[in-house]
Amino acid sequence: MAKTVVITGSSRGIGFGLARCFLERGYNVVLNGSSPESTRKAMERLQGNREHLTAVSADISSREGITRLYDEAVSHFGRVDIWINNAGIGHEMRSAWEVDSNELSQVLRVNIDGVVSGTIIPFQRMKEQGAGKIFNMEGLGSDGFMLDGMTIYGTTKSALTYFTRSFAHEARGTAVQIGTISPGMVVTDMLRRTVSDGSPESLKKQQFFNIMADDVETVAAFLTEKILAATAQSPRIRWLTKPRMAGKLLMALFRKRNLFS
């Protein structure tokens, strides 16, 4: 019987890439998007064996949305083996005091409330069934890196990392893995928005990302294999390690890339 993975925020970007990779490996996949339209379009893009695929539109910033997503997955496939809290939203690049209060609240709800509920609820269910894996998606700020204009977003990712490590420590001794996955710099819509205004600063960022960033397919395949192979109680899976960064800097002397063309 195929195992089942639920990926929040998987209608596009790295979440969609992960969904494709798990499907290719014979897993049941539950797609999730914030709207019925985005979720439906994502499902249509994934051709192949539809008996292993379903999609649920749910607001993952609320406990009710997380619970409904989990229940729908169980109803369709019988159980959930892997839960990935990938959903996250950014904001326009501006200083923290310039971020609109409504936008700020939405970022906090999705990136913090969604991850907290998206860890607690699956953990409780998986603990009852005797096994499971939960992975939370790190991002800018998880390692303390600061970028002007992204303070609010970076704060949510820093909080996510602390929460996950501390939760895993509390959950030690159970049969449920609680870990993080770090995709590094991936060319997604969120990354493109940070370099889209055509300013000299934007062009500098493009040059940096052309050296350090990677496409969704490459990173998603790596993360999928590592998630499946992970055996530690609290694994921390990272794509852009220091040795890989050094290798990219060396390759930049001989290779020119344009990931934003």
C-alpha cells in the first residue's frame, strides 16, 4: 500500500516541485492551495496516475483548516505518513515599520500560526497511529541572516526554526520525526518579486542569485530523497550547505547563468 504525503502550499513553487517528486516515487500526494482555483490548476498540471493524487483547498493559517486538510487526506487515502508544512507568504520589500498592518497580520498567521497548528495537529494524529514524519520549511532568517526589507518575513522563519527544534525536543521518545528542510535560494515567484523592480539594487541581487540560486526541480528532488532517507529523531535537511556555496562561487568563474530570463 502506497504511503501518503500532505504538502501545504503545494499549488506552486517548491511545494509543487515536492508534490511532483513524491508522485514520481509512487506516493499518494495531497495537494493544498489557498483557493479552489489555484488548487485545481495545480492538480491539472500533474499528469499521470490520478489514483495517487487528490487536492484540498484549505486555509492552513487556522486550526480548522489544518484539521480539515488532515481529515480529507485520511478520508481519501486512509492515513498520513508524511506532513510537510511548506506554505508560507512574503511581503513587499519594505522596512518593518512600513509593512501594512493587515499584510503583517496575514504573514504572521500563515507563517507562524499555520506552522504551529500544522505541527501540533499532525503530531497528535501520528502519535496515535504509531509513526509519521513532519517537516517544516525553513527560509530566509532561519539561520539569522538579515536582509533589509524582509525583517517581518525573516522573523517568522527564525521563529519556525526555534519552534521546530524545541517541539522535536519535547517529542523525543515518540515514533514521530519532527524536522526542518531548507531549500536555500530557489527561483520561485517569491524570489522573483525581490528582484523585479529594475533598480540597481535589484540587478545586484539578480547577479547574486544567478550564482547561488537553483531551479525548483533540482532542489525538490534532493529534499524528497533526504526526507525519505531520514532516520534521526530531529533531522535538519539543508540544500545550500557551506561546501555547496563554495562550489558555486568557484563555478561562477567559469559559468554564467541567467535564471531570470
